[in-house]
Amino acid sequence: MRHPALPDILPMTLDDHADFTAMMLRTPGVVLRTADGYAATQRYLERNPGLSFVARPANGEGIVGCAMAGHDGRRGYLQHVMVDPDYRQLGLARTMVDHCLVALLEAGIEKVHLDTLADNHEAHRFWQHLGWADRRDEIVKFSRVLVEDANA
């Protein structure tokens, strides 16, 4: 089902959290983690104001897209870039990412990283189509969970 009216791209707020969580649960290739909870999302948005965006349909019910961005003062990071399957091929992901990248550049950030799950080949094709480089041959990512929660 295709929707004729393009959704509005709006800055993400904490009021979007329930819709954000619901969208994560229904989007193929996306994993909801403990770190996506309300308090963690609040910290992220407060630390990175004006850098994350959602796509809200004209009827205002739920969200059909999301792109979260943040930075550490030196490098930027994109997270949770997703579009509802019914709203794909409309340019929403590209538009939300562009909003994030402009906001990061305005914050003085000149290089941005992102991660995808290894088996999310659709995401890999999308990012390569947008000109992002797969740097697995030169970068090794290490992570460490600091709590007793394998889903952190």
C-alpha cells in the first residue's frame, strides 16, 4: 500500500518514544534493545538536541520513519534509521538522514559513522547507494556490556 501524501519530517522529541518503540518492533532488520528505553532515549535526545528526526503521517498517528543522530564532539553517529515498509521508496530515509547530516555539520561535526546488523543486507545496499563506505576491512568494532543484560 502506497501513501500519496508525504509525511512531515519533524525533530524527534521524547513524546515520540512510544511511537518510536512501536516502529522498532514492526520494522524488519531492527532490534529493540534495553538501551532504547525511555530514560536512555531521554538522555540521548537531551545530549544531542535537534539532531534526530521522525516522519509523521498527515493524520498524525504514529511515526513511519526515524533517524537518530548524535556526536561525541568529534565524530557523529547515525542510529535507528528506519522507514515503515509501506512508506519506503518515497525518499523518507534519505531526507531524514540529510536533516541529520546538516544538523551535525552545523554542530561542527565533519565525519559520521553508522552501524548495521551484519545480516541486514537491505540496509547495506541502501547505505552504499547513498555513497557511504563499507569499512569493515579497516575498522574493527569492539563492544562491552557493562550490566548483566545481554540485550543492553
